[in-house]
Amino acid sequence: MKVFLRQNRQLLLYCVIGASGALVDFTVYSLLVRSGTVGYQAANALGYASGTVLSFILNAKYNFRVADKIGLRLASFCGVALLGYVVSATALQLFIGRLSFDKYLAKLVTLFVVVLLQYNLNRLISFRKAS
């Protein structure tokens, strides 16, 4: 088990950090939807932005341990996040707007897909070690 944890440390830590970002995203989304002050798409954007900022800070500092080219890395991370957001917003429009799924269940499904997509892109692009 210790060998597995050592060999997969980065992926596991990314998942923990991703879960914390997803938790912030889902919490902000849920609070805004429940309050009725904004629609589900605006709540999705605000929740997503909150989770993205937290995830970048934690991944840069604790997981990938990078301190160089922070501006470029943040821009790349945000580009990957934007792609993930588009996937999320499109899926929510399909599930909620067209298929009338539960707003909370639809959000949970999209979070799973987007986290997998973003991990792979961020690992290969945003947090790649400078050569």
C-alpha cells in the first residue's frame, strides 16, 4: 500500500485538491440556487470560478510544487478551466434544460467528468515542469 501511495502521490493529491475545489464549487452553486438570487447557469459560473482559484493555488503550492512562470501557469490553468466550464455548462443545459434532470444530481455528474478531463490537461500542460 505504501508503494502504491508513493507511486501515485501526485494523482491522489490532485484528487483530494480537486475534491476540495469541487466541494467549494458545489457549495457555492447550491447556496446560490437555493437562495434563488441567480439562475443555475450564473450559479454554476460563480461556483466554478471559486473552485478553480482554490484548486490552482493548492496544486501549484502543494502538489506540483511550482513557483516559476506563475502567470503563464495560471493562464493555462484558467484556459483548461474554461474548457471544463464549457463542458459543464453544456451538460447542465442538456440535463436540466432539455431533459429536466434534478439540478443537484446533474451538477454532481458534470463534476465527475470535468475533474477527469482537467486533471489530464493540467498535468500535461499547466503544471508541466519547465525544461
